[in-house]
Amino acid sequence: MTARRGGGPTMQDVGKLARVSAMTVSRVLKDDPGVSEATRERVFAAVDRLGYRRNETARSLRLGGSGMIGLVVTNLANPFYSRLALGVQEVLTEHGFRMLLSNTGERADREPGLVDGLIDQRVEGLIVVPAGSRQQHLAEAMRHVPVVLAARPPAGLDTDCVLVEDFHGAREATACLLAEGHTRIAFLGNPPALYTGAERLRGFWAAHEEAGVEPDKSLIRQGLDDAAAAEWAALELLDLADGPIALFCTNNRISQGAIRALYKAGTTLPVAGFDDFDFSDILGIPLTLVSYDADEIGRQAARLLVDRLSRQESEPPASRRVTIPTRVMRYGPQRS
């Protein structure tokens, strides 16, 4: 038996497989002591086989809604995700929802369990920043609740998402360095399997091609997960006999690690990077940062989800992609 088209298995599907009525299935799931043990075992076997979950979303909507939306992010220690969460909360509060927040710690293996846990807590929808490129568990979640992705696009899913101009921002920031004559630019990037890492490298490379400059592959470091890893990679590059004369970093933590490396090495090089961060304007070094409104990513994701929830009784809209614009900010002494 397969799930009905347009959703997961129903209580009627479970009853048919267990050879009982839907009412009996309901009694078993409510732990009614009047149901025999044999019947109980057949119902739970059918539940397991079909992957059935009680449709708490539909039930809660009929009763006025559970009022809860799940948000899954990858690293709450990163100010970007804190701002995104604030944007989500702002819109949800306007519409009378509460937010349940989960943090994967950038571990893709933790994400399926967190998503399942939120669904079991009767959330009416999910906003997820995927920790990895495998998203089959999100396809499963979409059988039960609407899912919107933020900061990273769907991989094999037909759902809404909110993205940043990753390619454009990286190309523009790199072009600023090249226009100032910095032709040996190191690239310090997050894991290449991540959409942001791949798109920002693509933008970095495109700026070089447009300027007629060949990037030096020996100056490219990828797979950097935090500031400490970025600091170590930058120190290694700075120690090269023919090292870089500028640095490009793909997120705020990598930029901070690279700046710490410059300080330890007792040198000053221009740094370009994605994400603005606190005190970037008073560090006194040449900084070119790609800035954007992280709160707006959260707001847009929440609006898309609320809109889907409001249309559950009608034909759902086609999947939508919203892109948040970027702008380049210049700090510290710049070459005239």
C-alpha cells in the first residue's frame, strides 16, 4: 500500500492494512485500554510499515492551530543565524505563531532527528537551513507539513526557498580587490559541498576571468569550518615565499580567523569577505565586506511559510525562490 497522492498515509490507510476501522486506529493511538492487545499490535505494525504520523497539523488547524512553527539552523553561535531567527520570529509573531528553535551544530547527521522531533511536537510548518546536500528527510517531512528552506536551495525538493546573492556578492567584492591591483588573492572558503561555498568560489573565479587574471590555485583553501581553521590556513598562506597580497573569505568566521592570522603575523593585507560583522569599521585594516539583511532572509522565509499554511485548503502555489540582494561595504584605509 502506498500513501495517497498529495500527502502521507491516512488513518483510513492504517485501518485498512490492520483490518480495523479508522475509529479503532484512533482509539489505539489514544491508548484506549478497551482495545485488545492483538488489535493494538496490528495497528502499530501498520503504522510502522506505512510511516504514518497522526495528522496533528490538520487537526490543530480545525481547532484553531497549534500555533507552533519549527526553525532549524546550523550554528546559533554565528550571528548570521541569530539574525535570521529574529527575522523569522518577527513575522511569526505578527501572525500569532510561536517558534520552536533547533540547532544542528553544522552536523548533517543530526538534522533528520531534529526535524522529526519538531514534527512530533505538532509544528504546523518548518523553516530549515540545511546542514548538508542530502535532503531526503525533508522530502519525508513535506508529507506532513510545509517546509521552506533558507540560505541554501532545495536539492531534489519542490519547495520554497530564500537565498542570498552569493555569486554576485563574491564576484563584486573580488572585483574590488582586483581593481586595486591585488592580483594574488587567496581564497579561504567553507566546505565546497555547501551551496554557499560553491557559489562564492564561482563568483571569486568569475571576477578573475572578467579582469583577465588567472587565479593561483595554490592560494585556494576550502573546507574551513570555523575561525580557528581559517586562522591556521591563513598563517600557512602568509608563510609562503610567494604568498598572497590580499585575502577573500567566504563568511564572517573565516574573515575573523584570517584577520587574527594577519595580526599574529604582524602584517596588514586587504581582506574581502562575505558577511558584515561587529567592529569591522574600527579595525583599521582595509576591509571589503559583502553585506546583506540576514533578518530579511528570516522574514521572507516566514512569509512564504505562512502563505502556504493559509492555502492548505486550496491548490498550493508553485515553488518560489526569493533572493536577498547584497552590497559591498568598504572599511579602513583603501588604496586611492
